Amino acid sequence: MKKIKKLIGGKRLNRSYGGDAFIISILTVFGLFFVFPLVFSINHAFKPLNEIFLFPPNVFVKRPTINNFQDMFILMGQSWVTFSRYIFNTVFITAVGTAGLIVVASMGAFVVSKYNFPGSKVFFKGVIITLMFSGYVTMIPNYLVMAQLGWVDTYLSIIVPAFAMPIGFFLLKQFIDTIPDTLLEAAKVDGAKEFRIFIWIILPMIKPAWLTVMIFSVQNLWNARASIFIYSEQLKTLPYALGQIIMGGIARAGVGAAVTLFLMVVPLVLFIFAQSNILQTMANSGIKE
């Protein structure tokens, strides 16, 4: 049997076709395991009520129907606030919050990573500490701050806190650390100012990092009910409105399955496209000293 030989670091490594088959088999098993919830959710959304309550449940739908989605849109149409308004609120909050996070976190990470100023290390350690806290822990302090600023029941109460997502700052800072200082020094010798270096050098090189941050931010904001900070029905988000439909009980179990799939679509599609972009930029970008 032929063996695949690769020269890595001066050492010759051999692996048989049997080894390749074993690795592919393991990856296939894990892939099926992780894709199972998605497959089940898709099938569950198209099941009629009699199939939803079967025990043990069927993974695949036998008699698919779109009645669950029709009922969802009918119920949303009965609300005195239009369905398009809920969609606009969610899209607006998600888009502005994500864009602001990328800009603010990138600028802050660039300064902390490449400039040694008093307290920079303490500041970064503080960011790392905040990663250990759940959002429920900071919910009351956030509300008090929003109330003092007069931002309760406005978009700002959701958008502005999204700019300070700790995991975003952490990932961007760690990625900027890999950019060699000699590259930035060469740009300064050529006459580039700090803002130009940030726009034309830093942002393109950390594209994999801010794409990853974008995925986390969209997932967080798209699913935000925002019911603690927003009271006006005209400003409420789509997940909150759809969540009220699910509260209808057993009779709306099918609609609840449709709502779950509906809310999964945007983050899932974004992740699929961003993931391929991340893999491509990871493979083709990056400068090592």
C-alpha cells in the first residue's frame, strides 16, 4: 500500500490510506452529530400537529405542510404593529450594533496592541475578566446606566452596549498582535499617519477576526428580545413579537417550530458565507516576522 509522505519541519511523516479513511470516518461521525439539531429543526417546522406530538418523535417529516408558517404570518398580521416594523427594528439594531462593534473594538484593540501607554495591560486584563461574567450579571448595572442617560425605551439602549462586546475586543486584539511592528514602522517612514495605517493596513489584515466578531454580534443582536430596555410596541424586536406567539400553548406548537426555524435563517446563512470567507482569508493572509 502506498503511503502519503509529507515533509514538515525537516521530518518525514507517513500516513497510509487506511489512516486517511479512519480520520474521514471520525470527522463524518462528528459532522452528522453536529448537523442533527439543524436537520431536526427544519423537519420539525414542516410537521403537522399530529406528527409533532408523536412519541418517540420522528426526525424526518412524513407529510410536510406549510400551515405552520401560514399561521405564523396570520398571527403576526393581526398585531396592531405591522410585521415589517418588527423586522425593521431587528435589522436596524443588528446592523448598527454590529458595525459599531467592529469599528470601536478594532480601534481600541489597535491602540492597546501596538501602543504602550500607562494602564494598557491593566485595561486588557479587565476586559479578560469581563469575559467570565454572564450578561445577566451586568443586566441591572446596564439598566441603571441607560436610565441615567435617558436611553431607556430607545434603540440606543441596545445598540450602544453592543459596541462594548468583550469577546470582540479580545479576538481583535489577539489578532492584531500577530501583525509585525516593522510593517507599521515602514508605513510611518513612508509618511502614513495613524488613521491611514488603521484603515489601509490594520483593517484589511484582520479581516478574519472582524468577520468572526461579526458572526458573534449578529447572533447576539438578532436574537435579542430587548424587553427589559424597550417598552414601546413600535420599537420591540422580532424575536420578542414571535416569542409572544409561542406563548399560545399546545395549539401553537407548530407555529413555535416555524418561529424557531425563521429566527435561525439569518444567523445560519451569515455564518455559512462568513465561514468560507474566514477560511479563505486565514489561508491567504497574514505576515510573519
